[in-house]
Amino acid sequence: MYAKRLPKQKALTKQKVLVLFLQDRSGSMQDTWTENLNGFKVFVNDLKSNKNVDYLFSLTVFDTQVDTPLVAVPIAQVSPGIL
């Protein structure tokens, strides 16, 4: 007599996603800077609220220079006010 096999269960692993946010902070962005800041905060908070995905977050900002203050940081450690 053979035992009935149970279906294999899939491991409950979270999807991993690397997000790269690129922000222009040059003078041409002055008129929309407040909107950009608010949008960024909403975006980061939305990512933080999704518990089904492990987000790593990178931020690059530029004007006459390019800076990358965040590189592959877990989203839980990202401050929405970093810009």
C-alpha cells in the first residue's frame, strides 16, 4: 500500500526589489520642488506599507554634481524627508 503524497508547499518568501530613485535638484526644478518632495514622501511611505515585498532603496540626486546618499538600503531605514 502506498501513502498518498501531499502537494509540495511553496516557501513563503518575499519578492526582493531594488528601487532606484533619481531626483533632479537643479534650478529648473524650483517651481515644482514642493510637489516633488511631497510625492517622494508618499512614494517612500507606500513602499514601506507593502509588507509583501523586501525593498532595497537607492537614491541619486543631481544638479551640477551627482550624489548618491543611499545605496541599496532596506526601505524601513529610509527617511521620507531625506530629500
